[in-house]
Amino acid sequence: MTDKYITLAHGNGGRFMRSLIEDLFAKHLDNDLLDIQGDATLLEQPHGRLMMSVDGFTVQPLQFPGGDIGSLAVHGTVNDLALSGATPLYLSLSAIIEEGLEFEVLDQLIKSLAQAANKAEVKVVTGDTKVVPRGHGGGIYLTTTGVGVQNPDNQPSIKKIQAKDKVLVSGSVGDHGTCVMLAREEFGLRGDLQSDSACVLPLTRTAMQYDGLRFMRDPTRGGLATVAYEISRSTDLDCRLFEEKIPVKNPVRSVCEMLGYDPYYLACEGRVVAVVAPDQANDLLKAWQQLPDGKDAAIIGQLEASDKCRVILETPLGGERLLEELEDDPLPRIC
């Protein structure tokens, strides 16, 4: 492909669009199901219960330390399936590309997407591309739909949570939100922090081995505090978090202190929050800590009987602070 930039002609259904699909998308996403070149793909019926998830991605900047919109589009949808106890199998991909995007950048993003899909052992089996006029998009928007199969013998659900259950997180919080903020350089700050964007399948597969697993969620938009609030609101229990147990990296804490952000509300893109029966929490913690993406895992809280449905942050000195439901968007377009 000799063009340097995407033009509107690359979305008109003709020769340029065919070249875009064949020379760029198909080059990276090639597989037996995608190669049929049809408008729909026939999928084999897997054993188990089918699960489906869809997510859209509009992050700015498109590339950031530790990831980009391409890998993020795979991780986001694969993780949603994994956290529901499913094994992801297939993805669809919709790309809305802005006129003027450099082909080199687009090539890098789709290559990254393909690598993330291969690592997660999922196939992109169908897709669509559109090109919008310059100024009508943020470079590229991606939407992925995922299909997976759930094991009916173990189905995590927020309805299973009970008082005295323990809350675990698989690693440090706020990394992705802070990394994207620094990558925008809106505040004149720089650092070597990387996004935690990753596939959480190894973490969820390990957690699914425990019959005391109640619930899993990834703390994306709204961060850890929003997941804790969701748990409390849905169970009529207090969710008590212990501040000294929550892993927060020093660069994240420093940036938040300087700019007035709260790390507990900043997004993660490769972490798991799990609620587990109290007698199995330590075992799951040790198992997570044996994994590369779980070495910083910690037991950070517990559920308590209450009629107030609060999220309570207990400070190292024994004080308490209520974490309220998020209202303002602390950092837009982070995923």
C-alpha cells in the first residue's frame, strides 16, 4: 500500500477500500474463519453456555506506554467474558477511521490488536470498516464484540456475595488512567509508568478453580471505588476497604496528590477485583501471586452486614472515609 494517509476513498466500497482490507486488516488478522470473504461467518456450536459481550474504544492518545487502542480493544472484550467465567473464542471488529490517519499508525494498531488476540487465543472472525471525514473522529474508534462459552458448573455472580466475604485485587490500581493522563502531556508531567492493559484470563482461570469464588469484575472506568460501590449497592452490605492494603504505585500516588485525583477512581485495564469466601481468600491470594500479572495481588477488604450500603475506606490510623458513587468523569476517553 503506497498511500501515506487514509482518505475518504478508503471507505467507499471500491478498489481503495478493498486494498485497505486485504493489505492491512487481513494481513494481520488472517485465520481460517475470516478467510471465507463473506458477509457472515459460520461458527461451530461449542459445548457449554454461550456468552456475548460488546465494547467500544475511543482512547486518546491512540498509543500510550504499555499499550494502544488496538490491544485495548481485545483486552476489554476478552476480559469482560473472562470475568463472567467464560472462555473467549471469537471476536468481531468494527473500525471507524478518521480521514487523515497515517497508514503507518493504523498498521501498528491492527498489528497490536492481532498480537493481543493471538495471545488470548481468540480469532477475529468478522469485521467492518468505515471512514469518516477529517475532524469527525479521534483518529480511529474500535468496537469489538466477543463470543465465549461458560462452564455451567461455576458461574460467578454478584448475587452470591455474603457478609464476611473477602475482597481481593490482582495488582496495583490506577495505573492505566494515570498512564493515559501522562501520555497526553496536558499537565507538563512525564514518567515511566506503563498501563496495566492486559488479558486477565490467567487470573480468572485460576480464580475459577475455587468453589468459594463469588464474583469478579475489572475496575475499568470509575476504578476500584466504583466496583466496590456496585457490590455494596447490589448486596445491601457495607464494603470495607483497608487503605494500607490497597496496592498503589508511588508514581500514581504522586500524580494524584499533585493534580487532586483519587487513585481509587482511576481506571485499570488488566486487573481483577474478586470476592471470595473467607476460608479460601488466602489460598486464592497465594495462587494469584504465583502469576506474572498477580505478583502484587492483595486482600484489600471485606463485606459487612449493614443497612446503609456504604463503601468505607479505613485509613492506617483507624479513621474512616466514605467513598461515594462517581459523578464527574475524572479523566474522559481513557478506554
